Amino acid sequence: MAGALCASFLALGPAAGLARDRAEGDPGGLVVATFPARVSGLKEIKFYLRPVGGILEKKAKGVMAICKFGDRGDIPLDLSASSQHFGYLVNFADEHDLAVIAFGQPTAGGAWDRRVSTDEMADKEAEEFDKNFESIAREWARAASKFASDNRLPSGGWLMYGICGGAQYAHRLALREPRLFRAVHAHYGGSYDVPTRGGASVQWLITTWEDDVGHVPAQRFYRACLGQGYRIMIRSLPRNADPEERRLQRLSLLFFEHALAHPDGAKPEYIGDYITNVAFPAAGASWIPKEQSVALPSRAIAEAWGEVRD
């Protein structure tokens, strides 16, 4: 990106200082920081920061974190309001005075099984993956907290969006480091972890395509979360019914907007049936089986989620 700020941590560990070499007020500036990682399955941790409106001096009221597939070189291109894939999130962030932090998933194998969900594993295998990822999550959270502190960003209450392999990584991080997050949208992750007690403090949106390999695991994850009192929504769509993901984008933005306005959640106005994708006023929806019911906190969210029948 032309004129971008590249600020990096030297390979001295998390205590290293942040160098800034961008001209003051450059609206295209990014802050980039790389932390060495000291755990199996993670080579390094790299963050890209787009300040509010692209202006470093603007104080952020919060953070929108984006995790995409792989730690790819095109991440800086995604942190613009014109980005085909993430521009709607960047615009939302600017409108709400949020800084945007982007990061990729680990490219080294062993962090988790990308094809098999935790509830499908043998107990010993699941325990080994869980133990390893606990270390990864702690390392990531330590680096994220340092990066936030160095850039005068809030240390908690973040919104986070993850897509594909990034959804697999993002939701696993939030389950183990919930103190950092207020709301998480995971979009078509291929495999899912099991809910943790701490994860119930986060607001969740799980979306997927009906033909995606993670469609059924997403439903299992959703039902397991319901059993632990999570505030969680789920929505599946035929891929060809929303080719530009406009319904999902609208649902995502309404979800994040509601989380900003209601950090502790809110009682649902509507209850959806995720088998039929039809929502009804909460007062008259007790007949929907709990395991397939979706608590929708507002009419706007219900309309974005599916068909509303009053």
C-alpha cells in the first residue's frame, strides 16, 4: 500500500520498542508488528493495524479484529474501505471509531485439526490438541495485549470476525481468551472446538454455507454452546442464494452493532427456527425445540437472519 506505515517489533521479544517511520497524518498508514512465538505450531504472530479512518492520531473507542485464511501478503490490501472482502467491516469500524487489527491463522500444522472438530476426536487426541492450543492462545493474547498497549487501543471488548481457516482460529482464541472479546462472528469454519465456560461471556454469531464441510459441525457447536448458556446465533444459507454475501454481511453488521450497544446482551424479541429459517415473536415461540431455536435480539436482526412471521 502506497505510503503505508510499517512499524515493527525487533526480534527481541514482546518487550521490544515500536518504531514509526511514517509521515504524520498519512491517511493510508498501517502499523505492522511481528512477535516471535515460542510454542509448537506457531512460528510468529503478526498484526496489521489500521487506525480509525487510517489516521494514526485518531483515538479508537474499540477494536474490530479480522482473521483470514493464512498469514498472507494481501492482508494490507484488505484493510481499506474499498476492499472487496472486508470493506464493509472497515467502513463499519470507521463509522464507530474502531481501529481494525488484522492477523492470519498459523500456517504451520499442528495447532489444531482443520478437518476434524474436537467433539469427533478420541479423548486423548482432543486433550493433546487442547493443551497445545492453550499455549498458542496464551502466546497470542500476550502479543495482542502488548500490541494494543503500544498503540493506545482498548485492552478488551474487541469485536472479531473470522472467515474460513480464520474462523477456525478466531473462535478457538475467543473460547480461551474471552476477556479480550465482546462479540465474535465465525463464518464457514471447517472445524469447531468445544465450548468453554469462559466463552459464555462473549456474544457469538456462527454462519456457514449449507454445502460447506463445516455445516453439520457448526450445528453441533451451536447446540453445545446453547447447553452452556451462550448468547449465540447460527445461520446457514445455500451458497448460490447469497453469492455476494450481502445477507450475511448485513447480519454481521447488525450483530456487531447490537453488541456495541448492548455489551451484556439483551432479551430476544424474536426466536428463529434454524431448520426452516423462520422467526416468530419470542412471546409466542415456545413451541420451537430449544436445540433448533435461535434467539434474535431485535426485529432488524430477525429480518436479516430470515423470514419473519408476526
